Amino acid sequence: MSTLPRSLKKAMGRLLARFGLVGAVLLLAACSMLPGHAPKVQLVNVAPQSVGLLSQTLLLTLQVSNPNDSTLRAKAGEARLWVRGREIAYGLLAQPIAVPAYGSTRIQIPVTGNFLQLLGDLGRGGLPYEVKGYLVTDPFALRVPFQAQGNLHLPALTGESASAP
């Protein structure tokens, strides 16, 4: 069995130490880009986008607030609308967003489902809702979950938008 010369062993050891140091620095830099706290999300508005016999699309307007000290960048996302404990709509955020540090941004996500089951509830006051979803961070493709809840006040059949106080 042959052994490596002592000088080669030292050189390899220094090289491995440098790679380890560079790796640790890169890992710390990557961690600093991750959100420390989940974003706060609030449903601001719900407006009809398209209506068909079997499915309807609503446009959810969400206020996304970033409680972190760095910009939250998301390249995609998902939202699910639940009313009275039932999932009734689903949609995707297809365009990238940037929420400034300690700031907020409004985003719109079209959600499609069958809202005919809510017709009997029109004009009856508030319906308990939840919007559950996630944002996919850029550049690491991590899912950052969010949730918003409240009471949805559906208008009588007048074509106006629903509101979520």
C-alpha cells in the first residue's frame, strides 16, 4: 500500500477546510434569505370574474404583509377558499411577487369552483370563510404557508363584489 506524501496530505486538508468554509458561508447566506416569520394575509375583496353553469371563477384580492427584515420574493403560490368548513374553490398565483421588508402588497388570485351551493345564502349576512394557501419562495422553492379567516358578506343578486371586513 502506498501512502501520500505529507505535503500532499496538508494541501488536501487545507483545500477541504476552504471548501467547508465556503460551504458554511453559502449556507448562512441562503438562510438569511428565508423568511423568519410567515407572512400575514388578509382577504380584502372577492369579485366575480367569470360565471358558467358548472363552474365559476372569482378573483380574490389578498393583502400580503411581510413581517421580516428582507424582501419576500415568491415565484408562485396557491389559494383555497373554504366556506362553512367546505372547500369550494382553488386557484394558483402564476406571476412572481415581491413583498418589501416590513411592507405589504396586494395580490390577486383567480379561484375556480362551484359556488351554486352558496346561492341560498345570498343576502343572509356573514358566511364564515378561510383562505388557506402558500407562496413558493424564490430562489429556493420553499413553501411558505398562509391563512386568513373571517366572515364573507355576500351581496344580494346585484352584481356587486363581496366584502370581507
